[in-house]
Amino acid sequence: MQDDLLVVGFDLETRREVHVAERPPEYWKRLGYGGTGQLVCFYCFHDSRPRLACGCRW
């Protein structure tokens, strides 16, 4: 299994947890870093440590 398939995000607009398998990669790229910024790493968002503390690529 690819590591990318385990990625969980958090949609700041809908305020819900999302999983990478729910939509095609192009959809997530538009919402993530470099796009609208609406999608962030679930673990970074819910952690008090500095952003990208989990080593994610969001």
C-alpha cells in the first residue's frame, strides 16, 4: 500500500475530516497548499505543535 493512501486531511470550510481516497488527486491539489489552502493536514490542525509537525506534505 502506498503511504499517500493513508493521508487524512481536514477541510477548513466544511470542518470535517477527509480521506485522500474520497476524491481524485487533482481535487485535493486545488484545495491544498499552493491552492486555496482550504485543506490542511488533520494531525497538524489538531495538534498544538508547529504546523507540519507530522512531516506531511499538505
